[in-house]
Amino acid sequence: MIGAPDAMLEAMHPNRRTARSCAVLMATLVGCGALGSTAPARPQPAEESYPCLSLRDPSYAQVRSELWPGERVSGVVELVNGCARPVVAQLRTGRTGTGADGAMAWSPEPSGAGALTVEHTEVIVAAGASEWVPFTVSAAVDAAPGDHPLALGAVRDPADRPAGVVDTWRPVPLRIAGALRPAVEITSMTGVYEPNLNPFEPGSAEIGFTVTNTGSVTMSGYFLAGLEGLYRRWVLPDPTALPMVVLVPGASYSGIVRLPEVWPGVRFDTQIAFLPPDSDGATVSLDRPEVLRAETLWALPFAQMVLAVLVGTVLFVAAVVRHNRYRRRAVAAPPDGPNPM
């Protein structure tokens, strides 16, 4: 059958035509796939990362931080759009507070000592551009002297965000002129000793505290903690291990200090000191250079007492057993005396 024409081969193998058609189809599909893989992919939009919308600090050249009651001043703040698309930003006003971490935080609550108003509540900012936003600070006629910091926030796509939430914010200082009164008080303090179940290892002490700004000036500072026992004094070696807190008037901060390597010494004097290196420009006239409070902490050596009881019990039982054994041997021994024979 060598040299037979294709027609004869196809007649002898009726499936040959079908196989050839499938081969052509597979080659066509592979070629299309190769062309598709070499074609440039459509670029995907870059994922927007926070914060692509930001507020820069207000212009202090136009905003005076100290006002008299009833006075009003104007200023501007720059709203910057770092997103890859235009953004409709909504401006929201509030006040500055102290967060749970001790840092300054945004609060949507209004301030009774002043009001912050903006010229436009919604601003359209082009991609990569910025807009200057005018605002006005008005002091209440019955505002008390001291700090009443306001805040200006911005949120993009406001329809998708709940009220009171902002993407970015900046404090707007407001200080009512008059007699300033800086004062900080540690309002509560607790001390708890955590024993180690291993009687040959020291435990640890936890000191909880709450510090409150009872004055009229924003105060910042850090804490120093310590324990003082009969033979030793433990002091937190690095004050930067505790956060620097910023307390607006009336704000409080609660924290916990953990001191390791503390042996149970029955009674300790726990101490917490608040060191205010900065009073926001006001003269600090506290009674002491630091606000200090001390409480008593009881650290009973329970694990060591249990160990002593166990050791004492074992020794007592061993002594009783030895004594009983001696008595049994004494009773069983023959009495001393002359031989009757």
C-alpha cells in the first residue's frame, strides 16, 4: 500500500479525516492562546491606600490661638487629595479630646466654649491636587478662660461613612484669654501582686492608675512607677516605656504599669508620678515638680508559705515515723537481766 493516494488511505481509515480536523482545531486554539498571552493586559486601577486624603495644619498666621469671649477670627486649612481620582470630601467639625491611648483624638461632640464653622461643607478636590478651605472660630460670650481645642475633620465618600467618623482631622486651637490654671491629679490608684506558682521564682506587680487634668490648660507628660519595700526599691527604668499622654482640660487617662522580678515582701509602697515637661506655653505652678501618689500593696508569700507547710509536714511525719519505729524496736528487744540458769 506504499504510495497509495490520500483518498485510498481515507477510504481505508474513515476516522483519519476526523482526527485531522481535531488536530487543526487544537492548533488554532493553541495559537489563539499564545496570541492572547502576548497581548498587553489592561492596566488595573491602583488600590487607594489610606491616607490619600489629608488635612494640613491650620494656618497659624491667620488663626490666633488666644481669643477673648465673644471674639471671632478666620483662618484656612489645606485639604490635600492624594488619591488617583477626584474626591468629594465632606468637612465635619468637632473638638479635640484625649483618646484611650493617651494621644489627642477626634471627637464629634460640639464645644460649649466656641464654635467652628466652614465656608463650604463639601469640597471637590481633583486627583493629586489640594484646596484651601476657609473656616471661622467663634468664642462663646460666656467662655471660661483656658484651652477649649476644636477640631476640623474631612471624610471622603460621605454617603458610605457613618456620622461622626472622619478619615483625617486636625486640631484647631482655641484658648480663651484670662487667668490660666494648670493642674493634674492622679484620681485613683490600685496595686495588685501576681505571685509565681514556683516558690523559687519572683512574681510581678501591677499598678493601675487614672490621671485627670483638673485645670484649664492642656497638659502633656509621662509617668514614672515604682515599688518601695523593706530592703529594695523597684523603679521602672525607662520612662519612655509608658506612653506620653496629652490631656485636654477635663480629660482622663487610665493605664497599667507592670513591674517584673518582685519577690513577695508582704508590704510595699506603690508610687506613680506624672511628670509634665510641657504645659502648652503656660507657667506650671504645681506644688511639686511632679504629681505623685502612693498606695499600699500587700504581697503575701503564699507560694513560699505553702512550700514551708509542705516541708514542715514532711519533716513532722518523718519524725513521727522514726519515733514509732524506735518504740517498736524497744518493746521487741529482750529485757536486760541475769540468766536464770
